[in-house]
Amino acid sequence: MAPCQSTFDFRLYDFKTQNMKLTLKIWRQKDAKATGKIVEYPIDGIEPDMSFLEMLDILNDELIVKGEDTVAFDHDCREGICGMCSLYINGEAHGPDRLVTTCQLHMRKFKDGDTIFIEPFRAKAFPVIKDLVVDRGAFDRIQQSGGFVSVNTSGNTIDANTIPIPKHDADRAFDAATCIGCGACVASCKNSSAMLFVAAKVSQFALLPQGKVEATDRVLNMVSQMDAEGFGNCTNTGACEVECPKGISLENIARMNREYLSASLKG
């Protein structure tokens, strides 16, 4: 058997890694009651292929060695699924890239010598817990108020595939369901509106027959809870869709408004 030959031309590959020196200006806040401030941290040896969170890990390692308090930030899966890594980077939710979460943002989006401002999401309904960590429990309470369907989960369960659903409706429902509840829509809106988030949760059920049973109560309860949490009204500027890491469409807000009007008339 002939030996396997690689087609990779090593002469065309640059093995020299261009490390970057950066200046980080990070919001530091001891707890929810403390007054926060921006603190500057120089950092060196950052590789372009590192993720943004890996860069913060390196900073925290350096702070530990110095005996200083590390920077608190939320993260979990680091695969762009959980939505916990919600940071405001240089004035943009999740940073300068599009359709990515902070954990999917790579340092090649920045240049050597850059100054990077890192802040928590700013909204009355998202109070700061510490440093870059905010309490997004408001989203949980909105979902609990109506984000469910009546499904027989014991005994004579029904195979979902036995219910015919037009592919167009199924695709739109799936697109709405990709919302991970990160809060980028709220952080991007000058009114701190949560309408894109709520609209996505309403739409993913409103488009499917399984969601028709609670449709009226769902939209009324979720919108009411959204208002009670202190989120602002929609600005119609579209910033939420632009900054959404999952590309949730504004058409979901229009659908939620129709659902809300219909439910209000029924009530």
C-alpha cells in the first residue's frame, strides 16, 4: 500500500503567531449595592484565535497571581447555545461580530494595541450582581407566566409527527425557538425593550397547533409580565434584530402584536 501523502503545503503557512497587546477597560462593581467604575487592565500575549472569554480567563489568571480580585463574568456552554456570556463590548452587545455570542467572538476581530471597553448589559430589569454579571431572572419570570403548552406527558402520549404542520410554519416556529434569551435585544434597545425576546417565545407556539390551547392567555400574561418587570416599549429602530446572535426577525414582534390584539378582543 502506498503511503498517504498530504496535499498541505507547509511553505504557504505562517507558523508565527501574532500576539496582541491590548488595553482592557472593564466595569468593576463589588456587588449590587456598590458604586461601580471602569478599571484599566493592560494585557499581553493574546492570540488572534483565542475566544473573547479565553482572553478574560488569561486576565483573571494574571489577577490571581497578583493577589487581586478576579473579574466576574457569566459563562457556561461556550458553544453559543446558553446565552449566559452576555457582555457589552465596545458599545455592542456580544461585540463587533454578527450572529455570534461573546463566547464565539474571536480576538482576531480586534487589532494589536486596541482599547476594549467591557461592560455588563445595561437595563433596569437586568440589575448588576457583580462586575459583568447581571440578574436576568426577569426573562425566566416572563417565560413562566405563559411559555408552556398543555401536553400529555404520561399515559397516552401523542407522537408530534402525527400532527400535520405546513413546512413554512414549522420553519418559522423553529427560527423563533432559536432565541437563547441572552438579552442582547434589551441591551441594544435605547428603551431596554424585551419585545423581541417575548415575541420569539410567543411566536414559537403561536405558529404551531400545539400552542393554540393557551394562545390567548399566553400572550396576555407574557406581555403583562414584561411590563411588570420594567422593560421599555419597542422603538422600531431594529437594533435588536441586528445585535441578536440568532438573527431573530422583527416580524415576530408584528406577530405578537397581532396575537395580543386578538387576545384582547376575545377577553
